[in-house]
Amino acid sequence: MQLLSIVISIVCLSSTGLLAIPLHDHDGYIVQSIYNSTRNLITESNHCPDCESRHVCYDDIGCFSMDGPMGHVLLLPQSPKHIRTQFLAFKANDLKESHSIDAYDHDTFNVIDTDKKIAFIIHGFAESHTDPILMNAKDSLLKYRSDEIGTVIMVDWKHGATAPAYTQAATNTQVVGRQIAFLCNQIHKSRNVNVHNFYLVGFSLGGQVSGFAGKWSRTEYHWKFGRITGLDAAAPSFEGWEGAFLTREDADFVDGIHTTTGGDILAGQLGFTSPYAHIDFYPNGGLVRQPHCPVGTGIACSHKTSVLYFEASISAEKTCHFSGHLCDNYQHYLDGKCKGSDSQMGFQSFKFTRAHGNHYLLTSADYPFCDKN
């Protein structure tokens, strides 16, 4: 498997002492946790007796087994009771007040504006819905796109995404994804909401949560989400494992922003390298370090820039257009071989549904991050 070879190479590099992360740094601690967890996939791969026969089932979201798409992490997902996923709805008339949404209490759906799109924002590893950059993205959707987005629901699954247990969090994405699909199906049936109006925005592990939501809605309920945006969707424990990651099949339209490609975890390369969406954007080649993240910033800074770019595409839409260029590779783009502006990275990418492929662009270091050249 591709991921296995990547992790093996990282283990070899680490043993030389060439890659060291200061554990007092929060980003460093998170990255080290991911590295340690994925390394254990190698060291423990022959120490999982009866894995294939192990499975667990939960009401309304089905069964999970060791021979399923995440069986390679050698862990079953934790229960909904343990993960305690929360769905917190926000409206444009009060950006600070949240309303708890319960799939089993349809009266809680009353706060949802069912005439407009309903966006879900899903956090990543060792985070919660209160992460400032995600809350800022929520606010911008409601302030600047209230003509389209009536409600933003922040998905908080922090109890299932705690450090240092990255691989446990990775397999928990299956549960949270199905919970989102179940909730949306309840809203769809109870309030006659057009399923095309459901829009998922997932950062890092949240991108893979979105993928599992899309897979469950397709197989269990026979409908697709209108759109999924993957913001540097997590690669460790997902890339290279068939059926385990977000793909273009999981929604009517899927767009991805790649900001930390490469597969070297300890270098902060945490995001998907391979294209998986209808349109895949690689700002600055998708390489660490992004211009916003000079030497000295946290090792996960470039990973988080995917959220910053998405937010800026909303709040600075009138002055900043992240024009993408369809191209065979980043070097060809830099060499000027791909002149046409074929797409727009971020919220507006849905307007370019025929521009399938890999798109490249440059950004600047500071908000709103548009490259002026």
C-alpha cells in the first residue's frame, strides 16, 4: 500500500535523528501523535488476533468491522455514546448564539432555514468546533453568503478526535460521517429539504468524515449530498486505502484544496497528495511551506491555510479571486504553459463544474492571500 511505504520511509528517516519535532510546541505534539499512531500500523500489524471476525453495530448507523474500509488501522470505531457528537446550528441574525440539533427530536429542526442551503463544518484531529479559523469560516458563510446559506451547523466530535490517539480518531470518522448522513436524512424526511441543499465542509479528518457521510447517504438512503469541500483532507491512514477516503462519488460536486502534499508526516505533510475531487486545487503546488507560513511558524500552519483560503474566498470575494489554472503539473504551471484561468478556488468553485482536473495557482502571504502577479 502507498501509505505503508510512506510511513516506512518516515520511520527510517526518524531513526537517523534527521527529523525532530519540539514536543513543547502544540502543532509539533499533534504531528508527532499522528506519526506515532501511523508507525504503530507497521509494528502492530501482526498482533491483531481474530481481527477479521470483530465487528460492532450501533442503532441507526449500522455495523463496522475489521474487514471494512478502515480495518487496516486495527481498531474499531468508538461508540456514539463515547464520541458524543454535537450539532450546533448558527444563523445570520446572531452569529454567536448556537442551537443544538438532535436527530431524534425533530422540534429542534425548527431553527433551520429549510429554504436555503444548510452547511456543515467539520473539524479535524485534536480540535473542536470552537477552533477560531473554523468559527471565522462559519461567520463568513453567514455574513457574506446569506443569500445562499441559511444555516451553518458546526459538527463537534472532539471526544472522538482526542490526541494522541490519531488512528482511533481516524476510524471514528466512520461513525461521525454516518451520524451526519442520518441527521440529514431525518431533516430531509421531516422538513422535505432538497438533499442537494446539504453542503459539507471538512478540514483534515473532517474531510474524511465528509467522505463517510457521502458514502452512507448513497448506500443507505440512495441520495447524494449537493456538495462536499475537502480542506486539506487528511492523508495518514487514508491515502492509498480503497474505500477509506473522500472521492468525487460522495457528492454531486466535490472540490478539494491541497496545501500539504508529499506524505512526510514529520515535515507537516498531512494532506492528500492524490486528486480525489471533481476539481482539485494545489495552491503554491500544494507544498509545505505555504507563503503564510514562514520558518518559525507551527509545523501544521500550512495544513490550516486551506481553511484560511476557503474563508478568504468568501469574505474577500469582491476583491480577491483565486483563479485556478488547469495544468498537468505545478512545474508546467510555473513555466507558463497553462495560461487560461479555468476555475476559482474556494467557495465559488461550484460554478466551474466542467473544469475537472488539477488546478494550480499562487497565493500571497497575507489576507486575503491573492497573488497580485
